[in-house]
Amino acid sequence: MLDHQEKQKARMTRLQYAQEYMGEFVSDLRQLFTDEVIKKAVTLKRPDIIMPNKDYYLGVDIARMGEDEGTYEVLMKISNEYVEQVENIVTTKKFTTETYDKIVDLESQYHFKEIGIDAGAGALGVGILDFLLREPTVKRKVVALNNRQRAMDYTGERKRNLLKEDMYLNMLALMEKGFLKLLNDDDLIASLRSVQYEYTVTQGRRSSIRIFGNYTHIAEGLIRASWLANQKKLNTFISWI
């Protein structure tokens, strides 16, 4: 039993293990990415050059016209386990064509392995996905990672149930285990700190977690890039939801 718990502790996030095995439960709101976890992960400077022959992943949070900000988060896979962020770009008030052009431009620089976007972001997200699926350079790389739908690839095939919470907990686990290092950027840190969670309980059912925040645009891009870069190692962490 002790051996089993040690294995579970090694593969789970701190929050998961605390609730499942330590009997801890908090019903009020809390900061998902603690300052300790952020300090551990946010250590990098933006590199001066793009390293050739590396696997790069792009996560995009699509901006709506107005005050909303969109982000382009680029991760580089160093090894089978370890991932580093190499770019964080924030834009505002962009048209669909401008977002499309930016993704294609970044593709020409990084030659991404995969590109994760939120095609569930209203008509804007769907329109950009439609444009990208017609672009030969990226159409086989685009994965629609919608907040409350299945992950969808370029063929339109739905792969599995995928929630926003899945992606957030996956990135949290990567950060806690030291597998993901991020750029030391003030806006990025503010975005991570803004992410809140609360547990909800329905009688006769398992507890669930709700994740939200008011400045999460950078975090939303990062969860998509990190999901694509290292989901195969950590996606078992999220089966408890």
C-alpha cells in the first residue's frame, strides 16, 4: 500500500495527492499556480536565436476585437521529458486575417511540430481554424484544443474528451516536476497568478475542479503548447476529474 502511494505521489500533482490521499479538501478559491511553483518554473531568458532541428510547439489564445489580448506561446522540446519556453508574444485588437498571418509567419520561423488553438472561441476562432486548415504549411499541424470539447485534428476527427481543466492540471504537473521552464516575464507571471480554482461537490458523485481567472490569456496559450509538447507523459494525471 505504501509503495502504491509513493507511486501515486510521484505521478500526481501536489493538489491531486493532497485531496486523494491526505484527506485535504478546500472549498474556497485558491491560486492554482502557487508563487512557489511559479518561482521554480519561471527562470529563463528569451534566447537570441532559433535553434535548428528542434521540436517546437505553438499555443495560441485568440483575441477578440476590443480590449482582449491574444497570445502566441512557443515551447521547445529539449528531451523526452524537458520543455522550455522560447517566446511569448501578446497582441491586441487583431483581425482574423492578422492572427492567421501571425501563425503562418511564426511557422516559417520555427517549423512547428504542432499548433494548438482554441477554435471554440466563437466565430473568430472557427474562422481562423478554417483559414489554417486551407494553408498547406500548417494544416496538418493544427490541433483545435477547445475548452469544453474534444481535441480535434486537421482531419476533423475528435480524439478524446478534453476540458480546459485537463490542460491546466497537465501544465501544473509539468511545472511542479521541473519538466517545464518558462520565460521570466512580468506579464506571464501575472497571468499565472491570476488563475484561480475551486472544488465543487455533487452529492453521490466525485468532486470536480473549476478553473478560471480574469487575466489568463498568456496561461491559456501556454496550456495548449504544453499539452501538445508533453501530454503523453502526463495525461494520466488528469483522470481523476
